[in-house]
Amino acid sequence: NKHIRLKIMLFAEAEKYLKSIKQEHLLQYFGELSEKEKALLLKDIQTADFSVTEAVKLQKKQKFTAPEPIEAVSADDIRRRKQQFTDVGLSVLAEGKVGAVLLSGGQGSRLGFAHAKGMYNIGVTRELSIFECQFNNINEVASLTGRHFPVFVMTGEGNRDETVEFFERNNYFGYPKERIFFYVQETAPACDYEGKVFLSEKHRIAMLPNGNGGWYSSLINSGLGKVIENEELEWLNVYSVDNVLQKICDPSFIGATVMKRCDCGAKVVRKTDAQEKVGVLCKQNGKPSVIEYYEMSDELKNLKENGELVFRYGVILNYIFSVRTLNAIMRKKLPYHVAEKAFAHIENGEKVTPKAPCGYKFETLIVDMIQDMQSCLAYEVERTREFAPVKNAVGVDSVETARELLRKNGVNL
């Protein structure tokens, strides 16, 4: 039988390949599987990037380079030159040179919400999702130029369908349906502390989202690169779903980045104190860089000059990138960061869901893309107007603090 012979050949090929990379345990339940399940497992083996597990060894060798402060266009500078920056930005938008990318692959699990985080209702007396908050800002910019720029929405594999359905149910928040493009974030295998890749089911490899650094490669690999090419987009404004006050395709931000002839721009806020848990935009080896708060020593965090923190500009995950530069760095692989995590997997033939971390997940980070840029404009925004993260159910950066900031900005909840 030709069909069975093909399956056997594929199995033999997979077995040989897995032995060569010491992951042959992934086939241990193969004899128990249906034909359909066998095909799914073999497909996983053929498409998974097992090289990510090398990051377990590499993480111990990574060196920390001392950072230097970066110059910024301060909030005062922006106020003085607002009209000039805005005029340039509106011109670039009107020419159709800008697109937006919404990073919304995450779930609202920390909010006790088992759905895509953007679907969370931030309203009090009415339904107002995080998605709607952000699209209200997008619609505002579109009304200034009379042009609807393309919005690419990156979802997770598990929440793509419900995200698309939510947009449909809400009439795409008043934005033209044909200008919104959905795609799925790529994944990477998860492994135990020895580098052995887990199975999530007997017939599926445990695959987890590969971090926000994969936003552009995922977009291109989904086939949506043709939209960027056909529309001759020159800039992509990337932003996270977490922040309900995100200003997307902000004309002043675009204008300042274009006028300063930078490869990218990053919206930043002045840190409230030395210990605030935000990544800091700075320079390393003369190039722009973002250092995560947990990578900095207390000495660096507290370093002051003229009474001000030297490393005072925290990033808010709102960046603008030159498409030309993005295409140039696509050929370079971003480093994988290793994070301990608890996730469901097969153990001794049974599905287990541990509460404590049981292994590693691998992520690329958007902040590493900054290091591949020759220049990055630090653009300081007022946190009360543009930074209301929704990360926790209560306390700091919570639903309540975000609601309070929305009220201060005149949003009816």
C-alpha cells in the first residue's frame, strides 16, 4: 500500500533525524496513535525549530555590556516643536507610507480572564474592550488624513479564531474590515531543564509562542509581506495590546522619527523611580539598546546626574521601524531568551499540569531588534496621557489604575 509505505518512510526519516539531535523520545507513543495523529506528530517534527534548545547552554555565556545614557527628544522639546513634527507625520501618513502592527497574542490570565487580553472589558457602566480603546485612537488618526492605514493584528495560535470573531461581532470598531489583517505568532518547542523537548499530547510537540521579537518574521511568513510590498509601506508602528492609552500612528512621533533620520523610534516615559519595572532605552557599544530592569544592578538603576536618574527613559512597547531596515535584519536570527515556565505536558503517558515551573520556553524579544538599528529616537511622552498598562487585576499597572487614567483623559467608562 503506497499510503502506508509513505508513512513508514516518514517515520524512519523522523526517527533518524530525532536520534541525531537526541530527541527520539518524541516518538515513544507513535504505536498508540491513529493515522491522523501520526501525521500531525510527523508534521510537528518536520516544522519545529529544535535549535532553540541550544539557548539553554548559551544563556550562561551571555555577557552584559555596560550601558550608556541615550539622548532623547524630551516632552518639553516635543511641546515646542509639536506642530512641525505633526505636519511631517501627517504628510507621511497621507502618502500611505505607514502601517500599524498590534501585538495581541497574549491571554488575560493574570486578570482572571481566559480569553485574548484585548477582549477584556475595561468599561464600568458600558462595554469597552481594550481593543476598542485602541481603535478609537486609530480612528481619530485616520480622520485627520482621510486615509485608513493597514492594521496587522498578531494573535496567538490559541486565540486567533475568537479574536477574529470578536472583531466581527464589534463591526471592526468602525474601521474598514478590508484594512485589518490577522496573522498568527510563530511558536518554538518547550523543553525540560536538560533540553529534552516536551510533548503536549502524545501526538503533538509542546509549542509555545516565540516572543514578541517574532512579530515581523511571523508577519512575513504568513504571506502578509505582499501587503507591505503592494502598498509600498516605509514604516511600521508596532504596539502592545497591554496599554489602553496607546496612541497608534501618532503623527508627531512619526514626524520626529522621519525628521531625525532614524531607523526606528521608541516611545518612552520618564521613570517614576529607580526601581520601576520597565526596560530602559540606552546605548551599548555605541548602538541603541534596551536593558531590562532585572538585568541592571541597583548601582546602575540609582545612578544620578544633576539630581536626575541617568537611565531614566522606560520603554512602553510602542515603536516605529523602517521597513527597509527590518528587511535587512530579517536575515539575522534574533537571540533566544530562556524563561522558566509551568506548562501542561505528557509525563509517563499521562497529561500533567504542574503549578511550579517544569522547564524552559524560548522567546525572541522586540528589544533585541533595537540593537540591530543604527539609530533609535527616544521620544518622551507624558505617562498620564499615553501609559496605562493593564498587567494585573489589582495594584500597580492594574485594571483599576488604567480605568483611573482613562477617566482623567476624558474617556466615558
